[in-house]
Amino acid sequence: MTPATAVAEARRVLICEDSPTYAAGLARLLARDPEIEVVGICPTAEATLALLDQHERRPHLVTMDMELPGMSGAQAIELIMSSHPVPILVLAGGVARGSAQALASLGAGALEVLRKDTLDFSDPGGNDARAFRQRVKLLSRVPVLHHPRGALARDRHTAGGMGTPRSASVIGICASVGGPPALATVLAALPASFPIPVLVVQHITQGFTQGFAHWLDDQVALPVRLAAPGLVGPGIWVAPEGAHLALGVTGRLGLDDQSAAGPHRPSGDVLLRSVARNARSDGVAVVLTGMGRDGAAGLGEVRHAGGLTIAQDEASSAVFGMPKAAAEQGAELVLAPTMIGSRLRTLRRAGRPS
């Protein structure tokens, strides 16, 4: 491969970072991979937006600091995703760990948030650095939505009607990349009086789970809490960091921080399989946007048990990996998030699993 060909095929990354030292370290770390080309370093959000206005050699991905002079990173993400949609990786530093500010960037359309202190610039050839570069290349290939909230609001369904009225005792939802805004759209449709517990697995960077729960609580009427062992009541229960969340035979929640189940802990498959076993035909499985296949096998088991199964549609998904796999497992409905919320709202409360 000639150098010119290598550059042509490289994933172009634009760094928005006001610290020259951090920006230089990040650029060096990325440049260790010949498949990544750093096309610019912008110290402000305004400079980033100006560069994105140039159509020639636009970046495949933008790394975004949250605290910038002038326009904030959060404001920049809103503008970028409404006018110049491009995958955005937030590198959060100078804000509280797992803060609502960093989580709000996901709601605005950023694909992922990482803490700045997870990158070790002193070892750019190490395993962690290689994994980061691989993540950058993967995220740079994600097709992102123009006006993400508008796209999420489309009333569209592609697999049959909304179905006949039915009852449910529990709803299990799993999501990954692009999940926070999709989850907020789905769950915002449920009133504060909604009687059916909602159990959520959201793949998110270590250190941000509690912040994600707080952020989601601000977006919806139902109370949002981190799940803990014990009886589960109405509300939204988010799997805590590093632990599988599962429904027990008597309607109690259990946590497991030891077992492996594929690449994720918490795992959507673990949650949804427990819903299939213990709620049976009164269980509901929902698989939203994300990379990979997590949740698809569990959704298939819920479908086999007679429960309601729903996958997010391709048009509204940031990444149509997990929901596509779920649709292939026989999801009864394939819907946009607003329609998923509307369908869940029609459910009646069934008795607890027994």
C-alpha cells in the first residue's frame, strides 16, 4: 500500500480541545495508528464549527472537550448534530465524574463519553491506547442522524400494527451506542402513574452510570433509580456499574458482579432471559440502538415465552446492530422510539411473576 493510499483510507479525526498539552498528547496517541489521520486541532467550539463548514476533507469523527472558552462543548454538539452531523466522542475532564453535563452530550447526539484520565499518553503503544484507537475507528464509521431528536420523533413502524391490548408485569430494555436519547424518548411517553416496572441495561463507560441515571431522571416523569437487590415496584430501574441485573422468580431483583456473559456486564441478554424465565408471557423485551448483538438472544427467549418483543427501527437507530439482531430473532414490532413509548403506554399491569 502506498503512503498516498494509506492517507486516503485513513479515518480523519478532528480534535476540539483547549489544552495544548492534552491536545498534543491525544494527537500523538492517535497518530500511532496509520489508519487514523488527525486533520486538525481546534481550541474552541467556534473554530470546530468553522472547520466543519468546509466540505473538503471533512473529519469522520470529532473528539470534543466539554469545558471550552466561549461556546461550551454541549452547545457545540447540539449545533454540530443539527447542521454538520458527524460522530462525536466526548472526552470529559474538568467536570464532576459522571456529571449531568457530560451525560447531556449523549442526549444531544454524541456517541460516547470517556473520561480524559483514562488515556495514558506516556504509553501510546500500550494495550489501552490500542483499544482506544480501535474504538475511535469503530465510532468513526457509525452513520449518525441529522437532527437526532427530530429523527427519534418520527412516528414510524415497520413490522405490523401496534397489536391488541395486553398486560405485562415487567419491561426489560437494553441499549448501547446512541441509547440515552432513544431511552429518553421511549420513557418520556410513560406517565408518572405508569404501574409496570421498567428494568434498563445501558452500556456506558465506567464511571458514568450513576450520572446517566440522574440525567434520565430529569428527562422523564417516572422516578429513575439504580437497581438494588429486593422487590421491584413501579419506576425505572437502571443496572448499576459492573453488575448483571436479573428478575427473580418472585419478582425480586438480583445483581451479579461476578459472572461473565459475553463482552458486557451488565448484559442485556442476562436481563431479558430472566424476564423470559420469570415473567413468561407477561414479560416485555425492548432492544434499542447499539453495536453488536447483546439483547437479541434474550429477546428471542421472551418471544418464545409468549411475551411482547420490540426492536428499534433502522431509520432512527444510531447503530442498527443490536436492534437488527433482535429483529432477526423475531421481534414482534420494529418501531421508532416514540412509537415504542406509545405501545408501552397501552400496557396494563399484570400480577407479579410467581
